[in-house]
Amino acid sequence: MDVTRILENLNDAQREAVTAPAEPTLVIAGAGSGKTRVLVHRAAWLIDVEKLSAQSLLAVTFTNKAAAEMRARIESLLKVPVQHLWIGTFHGLAHRLLRRHWREADLPQSFQIIDADDQQRIIKRLIRSLDIDDGRFPPREVQYFINAQKDEGLRPQHLDDDNDPDRRQKIALYEAYEEVCRRGGLVDFAELLLRAHELWRDNEDLLAHYRRRFRHLLVDEFQDTNAIQYAWLRLLAGPEGIPFAVGDDDQSIYRWRGARVEHIQQFQKDFPGARVVKLEQNYRSTATILNAANAVIAHNNERMGKNLWTEGAAGEPIRVYAAYNERDEADFIVARLRDWSAQGNARQDAAVLYRSNAQSRVLEEGLINAQIPYRVYGGLRFFERQEIKDALAYLRLISNRDDDASFERIVNRPTRGIGARTVEMLRSYARANACSLWRAAGAIASDPIGGRAASSVNAFMSLIERLARETQGLSLENQVDHVIGMSGLIEFFRKEKGEKGVTRVENLEELVSAAKSFEPDPAGEMAPIDEFLAHAALEAGEGQADAWDDCVQLMTMHSAKGLEFPLVFLAGMEDGLFPHQRSAADPAGLEEERRLCYVGITRAMQSLYITHAEQRRLHGSDSYSLPSRFIREIPDECIEEIRPKVHVSRPLRAPERRPAARAPEPETGIRLGQHVRHGKFGEGVVLNCEGQGAHARVEVNFETAGTKWLVLSYANLDLM
DNA sequence: TACTATTTAATTTTT
DNA sequence: TTAAATAGTA
């Protein structure tokens, strides 16, 4: 056995974690401290040194990318493939279990997975069909409610309406939604986890079997687990299982979608005496960057506490640039990126991070002008594209006629004379007879007095039947090819004007090649087409292709988690934008924003620039804000302030169209963006003014007191 | 049924 | 500003 290969190049803390005895272990791994490394080496250690069969390990991650990377790295360390090692996402593993045990899970054998978009469509339809005011119950909110319940492991029957009519309504919708899914054999993402949990909870023998098999549970990004994921892990671990969880409480940024950092504390309660290892040595960033990150995150109360350090040098100071507006900010960043390239650096080593996607626009404009290639992360993924989902809906309907979500999607796509009226008729029939739309269509199509609608519906049904017949026995690739051609989809999109249609047709052709290169599990019992459909739902594909081009990377701070770049810009560091207005109100929200800031700072290896704009056009109108409070939390000695150069000052702008209408009070000297001081509220910036003379009021965004409207004649503001 | 005008709202995202 | 959803019109 070659212990050295597994242990070399590990520091003491990493080694302690990797070689820990077979006991519950919690690794608190700071940013850049070698988290994945520890996980990978732990797996290799268990297999190679402890001589455990790869079969007895289960490794779980949040993203497919992380799962693939982990497998690859374990294999490269062990120098052998580890096919029998279960590595996957929570959803992927749950799906695997449900396919194996669909009977016990009370699912149809060829159940289909629906994504968030499908789910929303179903809910929207449901709200309408039940004649519920969708103003009071927006589909998005209902969807959020349902998923939140599922994430907590709750079924409608577990819920109490608390005598709140709104809540009662939502519970009723949850129940109705469940029924639609049951009838259509549809499973959403949250349902995968919930079902998998119930599967084990209610089948003693099954649970015992998996407990016997999986002795070691390796968990990545543990701070991101939601209640049902944690419950699932705990159930599997049982009294004997040995969980090895790796996470960082300071990088928990997904509370809003159910993640609970508290599981880190809970872990120590559920597994008393669990070994806790902290990884604090950082191999990524300069000491200056780490000092800044440590100082910022130290302002949070709810944390385990840890301090990143490095053996490396202090490095450059963090540059803070105060831009006049978002254009100036973009110009500054573009100029720095030019320098970066001119000095012989690779563009892909530079990243511009921002809080919200809308910020990318100005940056992109600047980059296009300067002819700097860039790549924006997080666009539409391949399998999420409209035309792709249409094609998949045909395939799904062929596989299962009762799939109402797919039925609705394609019944009139391409248009075949089945309009809103006809669909409404189908829906009400389906509702009255508690059957699927397909069955309703059957009833209506056979109605001799149905008229034109009946014949259109009839034509649609025979098309589907024909496609089903014709694709039987064909290879996956040919099935897909046949369906997109004969369904009329290709023709439909070809007619679409502009470049869009061309791209759509190309994408459909791409789908055929995706089907061609898809390798179904030879041992799997599923029909290859169902496997392909599940794959499409669980792995929506890359957001943007061509990662190999030498491009500057643009992304949100959320999507930057886990990545690192020699040069990083944090753009739009202004109060209201970051921390975002909508999170700043409650302390927990603010702490999460601060963790996000910590994530952002720790992405930088060598150089970090922080920029903020005094004035920013947001949603069409100008807003004025103060530099983010997070900037102030960085120690002064880490920072070098860069003043805007006079000659880049306020870019030429057309004169105000209506100078008089919105003009600030000339005699008061108050203008938008003016910094002011108030006796009680402190310092702030003028956001807005209205009225004149004695009635004039101004809206001021105060650093500490928030945004307030003040009557000018009483407020006694000092100009600054 | 398809196209056009108007209204509305606007973090963060993986599966 | 702008994208998307809805309402209204040809």
C-alpha cells in the first residue's frame, strides 16, 4: 500500500481529517483550504489504506460538476476506475434509488422528472383551473411554498392552516398539485429527495440493506444541506454509519432556498463526540486579501469562528475605486483588464463579480467597445431552452400519454388550431372526470358534434400515436431525429423570423447529437429514452459553451463560489445593491450578504479591485448610494483608494430634457446624490426630492438609519 | 388565432 | 430599462 502518495502534500489539519478513525467527522474548511482535496484523499485513504470496498462509500455533492470532479480526482489518485463507488448529487442519488425501487416508492416505472419551469406551469394552470385569484396567489409564491414544505419533509396532511385562509388555500393547492403529479407520473426536484427519504423511512428492509452497504458517507458543501437532505443522510447513517461532512459555515449563501447552516451544530448533537477538524491554512490568496476577508466576516455573530492564514506574502493592497456612475465603473474595469492582458496575462484568469445579473449589461457594453472577449456565466442552459423542452415534451408524451405538463406544452406547438378555448374545454373535462388531458382529448375528439376543435384534437392525437408507433425500436438518436422532424417543430422554428429561428433549429439538431453521444447504463432497466429524459432534467447542461476561449469571466458572486481567479473585480459595492436592499432589513439576511461578500473576496488570488458608483441607473431611473458597508469593514491598511481621474470624469451626457420639472431646489442647494448630515440620523445621500418651498421633501438614504422622507424646512440638513 | 399595445415588476440558483 | 405577462385588436 502506498500511503505516501495519499498523504504527501497534505498539511497537519488536512492529514488529521484524511486519516481520521472511523468515527463521525466534521471538517470546517475555510475558503481555499483544500476542501475537495481532503474529501478526495479521504475516499482514497478508505479504499487504499483501510481496504474498504469502494461499494461501501457514498459521496454526495450539490452539483454534477462537483460530483464529476470528485470521481475524476479519486480515480487519478488511486490510478484505477471506481465504478462501484456511488458519487453523485443528492438529487442524482435519490433518483437512482427511486428508479431501483419504484414499486416501494409507489411510483410508475417510467416516472418523469420535471424542472422548476414545468412545475411553475403546472401550478399556474392549477390556480387558473380552480378559479383562484392569481393576483393574491402568484404562481411563483405558491411554487415557493410547496417546495419549502417539501424541503422540510412535509406533506399537505402534515400541515396546519393555523386558521389562516391564505395558508389554507396554499395547502389546498399543494394537495391538488400532488394529485396532478401523481396522475401524470411526474416528480419534481424536491419530490425526488422527499420520496427517497420516505422510501427508506417506510421500508425497514431496504433501509437496513443500504445501511449495511454504505458505512462511510462523504458529504460535500455540508453547510448547504436543507432539512430533507440532512434527514436523508441521518437516516442512512443510522447508529452505525460514519458520516464525514465537509463544509464552511462562512460560505453558506443559500439560506433562501432552504439551506440550513444550523446543520453544522445539529451534526455535533446528532453524532455526539464527533471529531471536528478546522482547515484554516489558505493556499489561494495573499495575506492582504485574507486579512480583508477575515475582518469582514468577523462582523457576523452566528459563526463557529475561524481565521484564514497563509504562509505567503502580503501581496498588493486591495484597490477601491469610487466611480461616478456605472459607466465610469465599467470603463475603469475595462482599462484594468487591458493592462492585465498587456502584461501578458490570460484573460480567463480575470473575473468580474457582481451581486445581480442586471449589472452585467454595462460591463458587457464596455467590454464589447474595448473588444475584449468575455463570457457571462449562468445563461439559459441547453436543456432549458424552449425548443429543446418542446422536443422533450413530445418524447415524454410518447412515453406517457398522461403527462399533462407535456401535453399542454405541445398541444398547439406548432400551431394546429387548438387554441385557448379548446384547451380550456379539455381542462374542464379532465377536471370533471378526474382524468388526464389525453383522456379528455380522446373523449372530445370522438364527439361527433365536436366540430373543428374535435378534428384538430383528433389530428393531434393521431400524430402522437403515429410518432409512438414509428419510433418504436429505433435508436435513441433516430427517435429524437424522427420526432423533431415529424412533429413539425423544425419546420415551425425554421419559419420563425430572424436569427432566433436559425439558432433554434441548430439547437434541435444539437439535441440529436446529444442523443447520439448519450450512453445509457448497460445494466440499467430503464428504457434508454427515459434515461435520456432524466439526464436532461437532472443535468441541464452548460450555461455557456466555449470555456476554452481566452475570455474574461463575468458572473454573480453566487456562481463564483468554488472558483478562483488571479485577478478579481467586485463591482457595484454599494449599500442597497450589496448588501441588497431586500436582505438588509433582517439581521440574518444581512449576515448572509456578508458571507456572500466573504465568498467574493476569497475568490481572488493575487489582485482584488473593489468598485462602487455614486450614481447608478437602475430600472430606468438614477439612484444614489453610499459605498457598501462591507468596504468599511475592511481594515484601512489593506486598502489603497483610487480616485477617479478628472479627465475621465462625468461622461458627456445629453442635457437634462426637462431641467425644470425635476430640478432640485436651487435655494437649498440640495441635489440628487448630495451627501448630507442629519442631527439624529447621521450621514446619508439624497435619493429624491419633491415639492417646493415649505413643502419640499427629500428622500435620504442614511448610512445607519435607512431610507427616510424628510421635510426640508424641518430637517436641518447639513450639506457635505 | 396572431399580432400589437399596455402594464407591471424588478436578488441570488442548483437540481 | 427591459423583459415578460396580459389585454386588446385585426
